[in-house]
Amino acid sequence: MNPLVKVKNFVFGTGRMAFLGGSPVYYGWLLFLLILICQGLLAYSHQFQLGLISTGLRDSVSWGFYIGNFTFLVGVAAAAVLLVIPAYLYNWKPIREVVIFGEMLAVAAIVMCLLFVCVDMGRPDRFWHLFPIIGHMHLPSSIMAWDACVLNVYLIINLFVASYLIYCAYNGKKYNPKIVVPLVILSIPMAVSIHTVTAFLYNGMASRPYWNSAILAPRFIASAFCSGPALLLILFQILRKVSDFDIKDEAIQKVAEYMAYAMVLNLFLYGAEVFKEYYSNTHHLVHYKYLFSGLHGQTSPIAVYAWMSLAFAVIALVIFLIPKLRMTPMTMNIGCVLIYFSVYIEKGIALIIPGYTPDTLGQVYRYVPSMTEVRVAMGVFGIGFLIFTLMVKVSVAILFSPDRKVAHA
Amino acid sequence: MNDPTDISPAAAEPQELGTSRREFIIGTFYALAAAALASGCAADQLALDEFVQKHFKDLTPDELKKTIARMEKKYWEEYGANIKINATPPIPGVLYGYALDLSRCIGCRRCVYGCIEENNQSRNPSTPWITVLEMDKEGGVDLANADAFYDHEQVPAPGKFYMPVACQHCENPPCVKVCPVEATWKEPDGIVVIDYNWCIGCRCCITACPYGARHFNWSTPIIPKDQINTNTEYLGNRPRPRGVVEKCTWCIHRVRKGQYPKCVEVCPVGARKFGNLLDPESEIRYILENKRVLILKEELNTQPKFFYYYGL
Amino acid sequence: MFKIRSTYWLVAGLVSLVVAGCSTQTESYRHFGNSALSTTKKTETLVAVAPPPFTDGVFPCSTSECHKPTTKVNKVPHDVVFHADIELHHDEKNRWCLDCHDTANRNFLHLADGRLVDFKESYRLCGQCHGPVLRAWKAGEHGKRTGSWSGAKEYRLCVSCHDPHAPHFKPLKPERPPIHQEMIK
């Protein structure tokens, strides 16, 4: 068959799989996502017309909710792949078939990352200034330029591997390991690098002592290993319910065990940071004071979130450390939700805002995200979840429906 | 492994009609898009030119001239003022330096508003380039307890001293380092400038600046027409668009023509000093050689060319 | 009292304009090419901004009815009747009018050794006590200069900014504070 026709068949065939033959719940979910996206677009058009003044951001706190979400999702993208890659490398069967979901989650997460960066830009019309050759990529000195590089390369790799695997399965062929394995191996350092480079983006700012700590990148990786797998575990259980996708308890338990290690490391590193700041008690402590209590006698608007995040992390750790609780689906799921939101709050709010408060001249601007920001963020999540849902629907249809269970052996 | 090709849903469906319909739709879409693009471009050639405009340093002299002409025209339409944009080159053998006498500054904020008018800063929202900090004499330079919003009947307030802060024009500027698109750089005469037509508004530089010197145009700047300063510089005080970063340029449009920056001229107590660091006979060199100077946050190795000193 | 504080700003502004205007006629420093600036290490051009005005209708004193050369003057420090509006806050315990103002020629000041000093050169008189400040002022460190950092500068006399009878700066009303960022909508 003409390869072009094959590709066309594949595109339309998978398109049909994505939109046809779903349950009412599935269409309801799609409708919900569409509503999310539409209200997000409306909010963004408002922001586009007025400028970033419609956000809560100002000169003192110039990055906020958008960049926090971006950071969180980079972590999800990195962890999703790092988690499932050993399956390829060590040929460990129980989590073998979930690799593709990790890659698809990474794709959706990176798309959301790029969207969050776009909505945060003052001049999105000048995005091409970041391109090589026609623009001015400020390499090697700008970490932001590096971040743009690694994120896009990571997106391309994962998009390619995921669609190639689906494409092969669709055509009933076995994938070519000579293509897949090198790319999967490449995506390991890439996954580490996207989160490390993102951490370096903050870490390298000597002007912001809150971030200027050598363990920031390790903390990023550790927290990502908590939130990314949490999302995947819940997803696997949903898929197991609604499709023929069959993941063994053994695999879920293994992932949960990894997560327990990551949670210990995450809290340990966090504790190390907090100890250093409070014991040395330098001027830099003001940022932690703003995070956990407040400054100049005023309660910080983010303190409640900081404590919530910490409490969630501790409870989740307890759940995951006790094997019995970890192995009971009910408690494990509670733990997953808790750690997911703990990291989400930590990256979305507790990481960015205190870095800017007080600002470099000691002035306190009490930033809270505006309604526009929250709505745009919901829209971006809508887009990401829609992409992910459609990809999962297609891959489940191809890989795990009874009559098409082929090829991915 | 079985062969799924036969049961592929795509293969199972009749193709002919669908394909031709699709092609028709796609063809129509492209035609419409092309038409929209063409008419849009014709209607707004200026916007297109602005969209594809090159980095300041990549412009040939001829392109620069055309770009400036286009901008001046646009400013005329926007502000009804005949704004003249210069692209004055740096003076060879000059490295600017600035000194401010902390023992004389009384915190009157004349510099703040002189700067706003001279540099076509937005009046609403107003994010002035100069921040005057009030601190306790007994506490010394302590930013954590500094107040930028003091509002006394008279200054100086008892027991207080004042520290105006704007761009420090670092020799080692972190803002330049972090910019992903090289929209900001240090000129040979030491002034850190921004190409407002290249900045993408990512605000990395605002984050990297340890002095709160950089400000963002959160919305379209508003300048009353009768208050526009029409003597402007491409890399300096020409009106900025929304969504880009701006900051003090030591009045690049004045100093490259030999004048003092505006803040030096309006300071009622003569606390502000400016000159050529490479000229051993300059006022600024006299201060560096005869006074005890301090720089802000010296531990960050930004090497500011803005020096604070105690003249008394 | 000399109405220095109230009239200074207006006068200084006007004078700067005048000086600037004159200098465009006599020198070309406002119309140079930048290359010209770079090479010259010139002797610094300093242009005096006119000193602040005297009290209306009083100066010159020698022609007035008050201080005739023949008038006998009591040189022992005492309260004077006419200049009651001048409050001396300038080492007033040790000094009085005739330490600076010349008894014989009221249109001049005099140094400690009796040499006469024109009001235009009053800094010489101030510098007798304030030596380091005079040095700093001559170097351009003390006092305000305007004009060109590389060419002609306008300088001010001590008395342009400091009231010689009460030299301490008076407090000023500050310009309004910046708007809190919470208020920027």
C-alpha cells in the first residue's frame, strides 16, 4: 500500500476511534472538557485584549500561577516517562504495556507546559524570536532558551514514539526496536533534563535567595516522582474498570513502592531546606516566613496552602509507608490524591510566590491569582486532558479491545 | 500476530465520496485563509512589518531608517505627537558611571517624577523606574525593613534616610544573561538597553534583577498627548508597547549627547552625580577616589556602575 | 530675610534657561557630533548660574540711606533694628553680621583678613570655615551641577542652595508615593 494512504488511513481510522463508540460517560467527559476549554478561551481572549494586567501579576511578583502550573506539569511529564522506562530496558513484563500511557501523559503534559508559557508571555506574537536561525536563541547563557529546547525535543520524541507504537499496532505490525529503543533510552536523560533545566531556571537566579539552593533540582525530581506516578496509578485503575486494559496488581504495587521511596526523599530534601533556612536565620528567612505565616503582622494569603501541602505530603507518606495501607486500593487512592495535590500546591503556589515576596527591594506585594488566571489555567488543563483522553481512547481501542489485541507483545 | 488491516475501520468504509467532500472542504478552507491573510496584510502592512521586524542589531542602516520612519508614523497616529526617534551610537572611550550621595538625599521624589516625564513612562498604570526607599538611620541599609510608600508631610522624616534605586547598569548584568532572545544587552558605554520590538515579555529579566529595576507594561501605557517627550532614542525613551519590559537607561537620549540624565538635573540637593568612569578628571572619578562608596548587594557580583556614597 | 527659599526655584530655572541659551551662542557644545566629544579632554567649562536675588529694593546698600560711609558703626555684636527678619542660625553664638558683611563697603563681603569679596565669589568667604566642602564643591562632588557631563556645566554658589544666615536645608513636601501594586487594576 502507498505509505501516504496508509498514514491517511491511520489518521482517519484513529480519529474515528477517538470520537466514535464511547460510552455516555465518555461523551459527558468530553463535553465537560469542551466547556472547560471554551471558558478558558473566553478568559484568555479577555487577557489578550487587556494585557497581563488582567492577571494578579505585577512587577514585584512577575511570575505566578501560570508558571507554577508549568513547573508542576514539567514534573508530571518527566516522571511519567521515567517511571515506565525500566519496563523497556529490563523487559519487566508487568508494567510493559503501560509504557505507552506514560509517553502519552508526557505528551499531554508538555503541551500544557507550552500553553502555560504562551499564556504567560507578554508578546505571544513574537514567539518566533525563540526559534533558531530566524530568531535569536540566547544560548548557552539563557536557561529559559535551554528550557525551550529540551521541552520541544522531549515533546517530539514522546509524540513520535507514542504515535509510532500506535501506528505499528494499528497496522498489525511489530514495532522496530531499532527505532524505539534508542529513542526511549534518549528520553531518560531528556526526562531528567527537562525537570532539571526547569529547576535551574529558578535556581540560577541569584537575586532570589528562596530558589538559590543547590538541592532545588533534586527536590524537583523527587516531587515529580511523587505526583506523576500518582496520576498514572489512578488512571490505570480507571482504565482497568472501563476497558479491557489489564494491568496487574503486582505492577501497581511496584509503582506504589517506588512512590513511597520518592515521598521519603521529597520530604527529607524539603526538611533539609527548611532546617537550613530556619537554623541559620539569615535575612533570607523572610521568604519562608511569608510562606508559612506572614510578614509585618499580616497573615500571608498563601500560608494556608503551604500548610495544606505539607499536611497532605505527610499523610500520604504515612499511607504509603505502611504496606497494608499501600496495598489496599481505597487507602492507596486517597494517598495518591493527597500527594498529587500536595505537589500541585507546592509547585503551583509555594514554589513561585514566596520567591518573589518580599521582592528584591524588600517590598511585599500580596499576590493572589486573578479569576482570569484560574480560568485560563482550567482551559489549559481542559486541552491537556482532552488530548490525553483522545490518545488513551485510541490506544485502548487498538491495543486492548478484545478483537484487536495484537502487536504490542 | 494477526493482521488487523482487514478489519481496520478506515478500510471498511467507502472512501470515494468522503475523500472528495473532504478535499472540497479543505480546499475551501485554504482559499478562505489565503484570502483573509492577503486582505489583512494589505489593510495593515504596518502590523505585518512590525511582526517580521528584525532584532535591532541585525538591522542594516537602511532598514533601521525605514523602521524608524514606520515607528514615527505609528506614534503620530497613536499620540498625535511628532516623536523623533534617534539611534545615537555610543561615544568611544566612554564608560558611564553614576554616584548618589546617601547623606544628602532627602527622599523628595523629584527624580521619580522627572524621570517619568522625561522617559515617556506610562502614567496609568504607573510603575516608576526609580524607587525611593526610606530606611531607619539606626538600621543602616536594610532592605527588609525599607519602605517605598512613605507619605510624610515633609521630608526628610526624623531618624530616616533615603535610598533611591533604579537600574544599576551592572558590568555583569544578570538580566542580560537570562534573556532567552537577546532582547536586552550591555552597550559599549555600559548602558544596559532593551529592544522593545524584540522582547517577548517572558519577564525572566525582572526575576533575575536583584534591584527591582525592571518594569513590565502590564497594559497599554497611557501618556497624555501634551506630556509626550518627543526627543527619543530607539533603545531608550520612545513610547513602549504593551507586554514588554522597560527600565532606566540613564537617559540614553540625553547622555549620548553630552547632557546629564534628567534625575541629576532635577535633584534639588545635588545628591546625584554622573560622568565618564574612564575620564580621570571627571566628577565621578573624584568621588570614587576620595569618598567611601558602597554598591548594593555586592555579594551577587553584579558589579554595578551605580555607586552610593556618604558625602558628609 | 533674603527670600531665598521661596524664589530660588523660579530663578534657578530661569537662569538655567538663560545660561543654556547663551552657551548655544558662544559654544557649540549642544550641537556636536559624538566623535568630537570622545577625543577632546578639554579644560572643563564652568558657567555660573546667577546667585539668588537680594531682597527687593535693598541692594546695593551703599547707595541707600541706611549705610552711609559716614555713619558711625557700633562694631560690638548687638541686635539690629532694621534686618529683624533675618534670624541667624549659623554659629550665631560666635558670629554676627559684620563678620562677613563689610562695615565700610556694604556692597561687599570680607574675608577674615579684611580683604573684600564680591557677592559673586561668596564661596571664598564660606570656604574659610568649610574648607573640605569648598574642595568638594570645586571638584563637582558637593553641590548641584547641570548641563553637560562632558562639556559646559552650570554651577551654583553656596548661597544658591543654602541660606547663608540659616544654611541647614529646610524640609520639603515630597512628591506623592507610588501606587500600591494591589491598587493597579
